[in-house]
Amino acid sequence: MNVSTPFPSAETVQQTTADIIELVECESHSYDRQGLDACLSLLIDLTERRLGKPAEMQRYPGGEQGDIVTLTYPGSGTGHIAIIGHYDTVWPRGTLAAWGERSSQDDTGRLRLSGPGILDMKTGVVQGIWALRLARESGLQVPTVTFLFNGDEEIGSLASRKVIESVTAPLDATLVLEPSHHGAVKTERKGVGLFKVVATGVESHAGLNPAAGASAIHAMAEFITAIIAAADPAKGTTINAGLIEGGTGSNVVAGRCAVQFDIRVRSLDEQARIDTAFDAVTVSDPRVKIEVRHNWNRPPMELTKASLPLLEHARQVASELGFALQNVAVGGASDANFVAGLGRPVLCGLGAVGDGAHARNEFIYADMTGRQTALLTGIIQRLANGI
């Protein structure tokens, strides 16, 4: 192990774990503004406890969801990087009380720590804070670091997207503290489309005068069948009609039907193709009007030339720490997608090692906290003067 990449002491790992538990026990569901405010206050306090007061702190309104905060810590080098973590979770308040066992061992005797949001992604946030502390304590140069904490990632980062793009665009690199994929970093993520299609037909009595009507539901059935055929799973393109509503009664030819689609794509080319495909679908009854509301919530994250040097830095650090770092492509999206969409260097999946995100068995492996923190520390050090 190279001494330039400090590995946390047992005492530091113990303190890191205590901080993780403290943050997990502050419940922060994406739609619980009171809980989000409390968690953000705790997170700011925790960051200042471990790193001191930031040189600059800015708070941006999150609307009905959690606010976005940036905290900037000047470095000794010329580089400037962003470290991003979200503090909202998918778990409503009260989940913790009914969670059950919080600590257990797997079949091999490894300690698992469990709790709502512990994997996704409160452990990663805490590890990021401690990583900068270790990097600063090493005596080596470090970059200026801007932490960005947002409280709406789980529901699409609707308020925080513009802040993320504005903050990260001019910086050298961005590290995103989402959970790892069993220890591997995430270098490719699918783009996400949240489309809504509305069919407007003509209502009539289904028994007395069915021919006078133009069924929006029947037309939508045609639309769904046609657009699902445009999916290409071999290319990673999936289309799911996940929510449908319409009609007013079984004896009424439906005048309206609406469907919400979830679309996943791996490339900008596929994104453009799907846009075209949705607009090209026609239905057999010309009296039914189809409206397609395109909404690409996140662009695809591709492993570009801009991010390859960042991945190489991470691999070198891992090698010094005694393991080979793998990188993977995953179907889920994150705030890293926004940074990649700008063509900027970004690496995701630098957080916890565990499993069960968004599930009742969500857990982290306690023995990986030190290694993941050391990995982050080493990457931060190597970015002291830019990428």
C-alpha cells in the first residue's frame, strides 16, 4: 500500500460509522419537507464538525422538496472538483421504528449494517466528508472541493438539476457518492425519459350509439402496442407503459386516456430515435388526437474521453490499496448523468458497498467503509492540480 494514499485508522472508521448511523437515523423522505430540512441541517453540522467552516456556503431553494446546499473548502493545489451526494431517501418517516434488525452477520461472518437510506446513499455522503479530511491531514496538496448536497435526487432532481449543471460545468472533475456496484464504480448509466401520452377522443353511449364515439382507450391500446415495438433491449433501450388512466364508465366510449411511460436509453442516438418513434405513431381512428409530451429527465451517461483519465486515477489508487477496481454500466440513473451530459469528467458509484437499495434489506458491509473512504481520499489527492 502506497503511503501517499492514507488508509483510515480503526478509530477513524469507528467515527465514520457513528456519523453514518447518526445520518441514517435522521429520516428524510423525498416528500417530507420537515424531515429533509432536519437532515440537511444535520448534514451541514456534520460537515463542519469534521472539516471546519467552509469558505463559502450557498443554499438554493428546493421548492416542496429539500433545498440544495454547496459548501466550498479551498485547497492547496490549483484544481477544483465537486463531490455530489443526495440526502433524500425513498423511505417515509416512521420506517426506522419498524425496520427491525439493524446489525447482523452474513453467512461468511461479515458485519452488515442496515437501515433506510444507509446504502442509497447516506454512507457515501459521510465517506466523502471523511475522505477530504484524510486528504487534508496527509500533508499533500489537495484541490478545492465543493460539496453539493441535494434533497430531490430520488424523484428526478427537478429543482437541483440546474444547480448541479451550473456548479459542475466549470470544474475539473465531479465525484458522485452513489453506492458502488458490489465495489465497482459506475461509468455508464442509462438516460431516463418520463413521457406522457394523452389521447383525446369522442364520447358516446357504448350501447345506444357506439359508432358516434371515438375511443381514446382503444386508440391508446394501438399506440402502446406500436411504441413498445420500438424498444431495442439489445441496445439497452426499454419502454415501459407504467401508469394508465382514462374513461368515465364501462358503458361510455372513452373520451380521454393518458399513459405515463418510463424509457431507458444508453446513448444520445437512441434518445433521438425514440423521440422520433413516439412522434411517428398513428392510430386508426383519425378522430382521436394524440399528444406526446416528451420529457428526458436525465441524459445518458456514457464513458467518454473526458472521464477516462478520472477512471484511470481511480484504478491507480485502488491498485495502491491492493485491489483491482472494476467499472460497470448500470440501468439506473443518477446526478452523474447531468454532468456527463455536459461533456464533463465524472465518476459515479464511489460510495458504499452493500446491497438492497430501496428494499427492506438495504445494508452496507461495515468492513468496506475504510477501503471506500481511502479510495476517495486517493482520488481527491490526485486531482490537486486538475485532472
